[in-house]
Amino acid sequence: MPLYETVLIARNDISQQQVDAIIDGIIAQVEADGGSVKKREYWGLRTLAYRIKKNRKGHYVLLGLDMKAEMLKEIERQLSINEDVLRLLALRVDEIDEAPSPVLSRKGDDRGERGFRGPKPTGRFESGRGRRSSEDREEYRARDDKPADIAGMEAE
């Protein structure tokens, strides 16, 4: 039987248990028809690249399926009717990789990936907005520092 990788995006309004129920229904149909599930990954709630049906986020699921082409068409038809499913993409592949997908393997590594960037700059180009008050800026200090003879005239 041909192998397929399917990515499903479900609405963010539903819970992870409801997403699992949708996936379990797909798996039950595939196994009832004589197919099998080689891979199942839940990628989590992720931000979409653009709005889909007024949703900005969605639950992503990857399935590696071994089933007949007719069964794939039936699953796609049923999921297109389901309101909770935003998108479905099924691709025929030569083999299904048993290792975790790049999305899952990158999920925990992205925080320490940047490494050390060097010391923080000091002086005038100090980062951090709002740390200095307006009186600390050079142009205000220059106005406050008046020559002694002008300061004496104002005192009279």
C-alpha cells in the first residue's frame, strides 16, 4: 500500500483532547480498512502564518499513514466537513522516517541556539529604553550649566 504523510491543523478553540479524538477517529478508519499508522506526532498549538477562518493559531498534528488511495480520499472528504479542522495536507512519500520530525527536534533547541553575542555596550549607546530620566541627557545638562556671571545676575 502507498505511504502518506498528513499534516492536520485544527482550530485553537478546541482542547488537545478533542484534537486527539479527531485523530483517533482517523486512525480507527484507517485500521478498519486494513491500513496502519506508522507515525503520530502532536506539534502543539502554533501560530499560523496568516488567518484561516478567523483563527490566528492552530493545533498541528503529523500522521504517517500506510493505506489505500481511496481511503485517503474518504478521510479528506470527512475532515473537510468537520468544522474543527482548518487545513489538511496529505503527501505521498516513498518511506516514513521513524525519527522525530524537524519541527519536534527543533522545539527544545531553539532557545540555546543563538549562543554568546559578546559583552553589552556601555556608555552613550547603552541599551534599555526608559532607564535614564530626561535630566540625565547631555543637552539638558548643557543648558543647566550656566557661566558664573550669568548665574550671578539671575540671583539679584
